[in-house]
Amino acid sequence: MEMLVIETVKVIGAGLAGCEASLQLAERGINVRLYEMKPKKYSPAHKSENFAELVCSNSLKADRVENACGLLKEEMRHFNSVMMQAADVSRVPAGGALAVDRDEFSQFITDKVKSHPNIEIINDEVTQINPDEYTIIATGPLTSEGLSETIMELTGESGLSFFDAAAPIVTAESIDYDKVFKAARYDKGTADYINCPMTEEEYTAFYNELISAETAQLKDFENSKVFEGCMPVEVMAKRGAQTLTFGPLKPVGLINPKTGKDDAYAVVQLRQDNSAGTLYNLVGFQTNLKWGEQKRVFSMIPGLKNAEFVRYGVMHRNTFINSPKLLDKYYRMKKHNKVYFAGQITGVEGYVESASSGIMAGYNMACDILGKPMPELNTKTVTGALSIYISNESNVNFQPMNANFGIVSGLSERIRKKQERYGKIAERALAEIKQIPV
């Protein structure tokens, strides 16, 4: 590996994405100034002085490559991911998941970053960005107010820090098509929606479970503003037993071609969520229910008994940019080609996904600085699928996304058994990743 110390790069934020990006650059001989406002200033969610602090969970999700997040972690190993190195030395028993001792995990990464000769740590809050300087912004979903305003100026966007309200997303292949039908309301336009019809009995059972399901507790900084303009489906339901049937579950104008009737008591609609038609979201189902409760209650909807949820509904403070408009697939700004973004601020959802974006932002910037070609990743890998998803200009209703096989290209051969199919996809992905020089 070439170790010529040249250009100095600014990386803002020492979370997982910022640490991964810094090491990708530093290992290629590029000087890095890593800015971290802790311990001078803390976000509402952070407590430790260490880098890469895990806040919400100590789980890094599934460990096997037949799971998309497990495959992503294996792809990251190819790039010598510091997150994966830390996970290997700090892991704790968690069945099929990869879970870690949080303190050991963040201490390992902190030590690794601080000890690198090409990385200078500056404990200060950054509030200004010079678009003519190589910069990676990796400040996460709790970006400080001062920097948020600067990012808005840089991107030309009017809003940045807001409450994320997203409906659950399921894979198309996991829907029971014997129980659902495609139709447009009043036959207007094409039959783009998948409709899940409910009898009165089915609706009543679903409604009772929905209004009694356990919700996730909001953090102190996530107050009632989360509910302004986008009401959670469980809150709407509590206004009355028929509120949903006159709202997102209204059955009118939907004729079931299987029966020729529009006699459903309520209808849940699923809307295509990606251009490939492999993902569908539950229309009007923004929710603050706990994830386990979402799986339990929403699986009661006809056609979704065995649904595979690739993303659960969320309602929380989440700062992210309009990446499809602003970034290319290299995590680089289209307008300012020396400025890159990494982590959850780009619209990737989750610890592992954030770290992956940091790896690629750092790797790609290093290629740019060293005059080398950037890797042309495609949707055959989870790494490439995430970068292409967040930069896809057809994503007009952009919402954060985590690793899932719904955004990864399928196989040319048809394999009925899901685990076998995902295993083949993983083999193909790892073969693709190994073509990238490190």
C-alpha cells in the first residue's frame, strides 16, 4: 500500500462513520484532522468521551451472510473495517446476532484512531464548512444546531433537522398473494397498489391489538413535536374504532377482481417502495410501536402473516440530508466535489450501515486524492446497493434505509428456498467485493 503523506483532510464526527473514514484515508498516507466536539459538548444521546459510542443498542444485528446485514459486515471485513476488528475483540454471547460490550468496543476504536500517526484529533465543535477543502461530514442524526445551519446553506435545502416518520417496509416476495389483490381506487390510473382486504371480524381483532400494543419510549429531546403533521397509526386509532376505516384503511372504491365486489370492511394498502418492485411500504402506517409489537400486530393484516419486514416504522429525531438530490454513489456532493457525507446523515439506517458508508466515503476520497479510479460498485453487493439507494434520483420520497436483500439484485436462476437463495447472493457479493484492491 502506498504510504505517501500528502493532502490534509477534515473529518467531522468521531462516530462509527467518521472513524472508519479517517482510518481509510490515514492508512493510505493521507493526513486527517478528525474533529469531535466531545468532551467539550455532548449531544442529548451521548455520555462517553470515547469515539464510536453505541447509544441505542449493543447489537450489530445478524452474524450470518444469509442475512443482508451479516453479509454487509463480511463485505466490510475486506476493507479492514475497524468496527469489525472492535467487534471481534469485544463480542458477547447473543445467539445468531453479533453483540458487543459497548465500553470495550468503543475503547478499541478510540485507541486505534488516536494512535494512528496520520490522524490528529481536535476536540472542538465545527460550525463552518469550506467547500474547497476535502471534508467528510459524519456527524450523525444528532448533528449540532450550528453545523446543521451550515449544512443547510451548503446544500441549499430549507430543512434538515426534523422528526423522521416512516412506515414499515416488507419484501414483495413475502406477501401472500392469495389473500390480496392489485387495484387502484375507483380504477383511476394503473393498479399499482397491493390491497389487503379485512372483514369486520379481522379488523376488530387487529384494531384491539393495535390500540393496546406497547410503544417505544421517546427520549427527552424527542418531545410531542414528533407527532405534528404526521400522526402515528396507533394514536389515530385511539380516536375511535372507525377512524382508520375513514382514513388510511378506507375500503371505498376498491373492487376486488377476484370477487368483483368492493365489500371489504377495511383495506390496508401497500405501495411500491423501490423501482425494482421488490419492496412495499404500508401506506399510512407511521408508528411509534416497538419493533416486536409491529411484527406481531401488522402480521395480523391479511396477506402479511409471514411478511418479512426489512424496515420497521420509526418516529424519532433524525437528521439526514436529501441524498438522492445532493450526493452521487460515492457519497460525494454533486455540487461540491471535495465534500463527502457519511453515516446516518446520508440516510443509511443503523450502526453497521453507517460504518459501511464511512468506509466507502473515506476509500473513495482517498482514490480521488491519489488519482486512482473509484470502485464502480453495483447492486450485487450490499455496500453498493446502499450507496446506490441513497443516491438514486428517482427516490422522490426519500427515507432512510437499512441493509436488506430487497435493494440487492436478484439471481438469474430461480431458487425457491430463501436461505439457499440468499447464500448464493452472498457468494456473488463477496466475489464482487474481493475485486476491489485494498
